[in-house]
Amino acid sequence: MTLPPEAIELDVFRRRHGRDTFWCGLLLGGCGVQLTTKLYTDRVCSLSSSAC
């Protein structure tokens, strides 16, 4: 699954995956914290956490 880069597509992604959770992978060197979607209109949308 890939997060859509465009803001207009992010709303569809959020509705489709509203019950899903996403986590920053420890085995990939991440922090292990739950990720949230970030909506941007001036750059690519992203998944992020406050800890990473």
C-alpha cells in the first residue's frame, strides 16, 4: 500500500483506511510510534510521527 502524494487523493485514502493503523518500523531503524497522515497542498502528503 502506498500513501497517495496528492491532497485530493489523501481524503479517499483516509476514508478507505480509517480503521487501519500505521507504525514506524523498528526493524527499519524507526521509532516504533504510530504514524498519522499529514495533508499538504504545497508538497507531497506524508506519514509522520511526533517522535521521528
